[in-house]
Amino acid sequence: EKRDELMRILTREGKVQLAQYIERTWKDCIAKFHREEQRPIPTYDDGRENLPALYRMYGSTLLGALIAPDFVFVFQLGDGDIVRMDDQGVQNLVAANKLLGVESDSLCGNDAWKKAVSVLYSRKWGQGRPYFLQLSTDGFANSFGSDEEFHKSCGEYLQMMKQYGADAVQENLASWLAETSRLG
């Protein structure tokens, strides 16, 4: 019933407000947790709370997707991959900033919202059905020698979903990911 408001939030102006809200809420939750649980908060030499140092203790990336009957909205801050797979192949949905080495944009940075990337896709895209969205940290893709190997693995997850069903994949996912990490 609030579809127009949702679409405004997910379009250009709203994307900025959404990213700002996510960053602000995340940082507020960390500070609140430390204060309520009486956990130490780093301080400057003059005794003031050093909140940027606190946030860096929780450096984090964020991947998200909102799937509706007629659109898919994806959101990313930091490293990781959001891909769509169907019988025609694998497509990266977000081109996030790729930094050198282990560096990454993160929610802990100053004005992290400026680094957020989001895209609103119509569900009319492609006729490949069924399709599958996969959101994964950079550790998954980094377990493969190339983007081609990573994409091949993503396609294999779709095939397993189609052949064995979601419950079977969910039941085995933890062990498969552990094996991928161990071998990758």
C-alpha cells in the first residue's frame, strides 16, 4: 500500500537517503552497544571518545537485495558479489569499487554512504527462468583462480537448486563453503 513511497526511496534521491540511514543506524548501534554493555570505547589523548576507532573495530561490508513482484533492488557497500544466474549464464548486478589487496570500502569509514552502490532492476529483464540471486562476501570469489571459475561455481549452485531443491542445498551449504575456503 506504500509502493509509491518505496519506489521513491529506491530511486536516485532515495538511494542516497537509504545509504545515509544505514550508515548512521549501524554506527549508532555500535556506540549504543558499547555504552549499554559498558564495553570500552577508544579515546583520544584528551579523553574524548574516539568513535572512528571504535567503528574500525567492526569494519563491515553490506550486501542486500529486495525482491518484489516487478523489480529487484540490490545494495552494496564494500567488497563482495551480487550475481544473477539463469540458464543463459551469470551476470554481476553491481560493479562495486575494487580496491587493491585486502583494502575495501566499509561501513566504518567516514561518509561510507558515498561509497554505496545500488541498482533497481525491472523483473522483466531476461526471459531466463528460473533465476537465482547469490550474494556473497569477497572471500567466496577470492577462493577461485579467476572470474570465470567463480561464475562457473555460481551456475553450479543454480543447477543444484534445480536438481535437488533449496532444502538440500541449504543442508549442504556450510560444508560446501568450508571446502571451497579450504581449497581456495
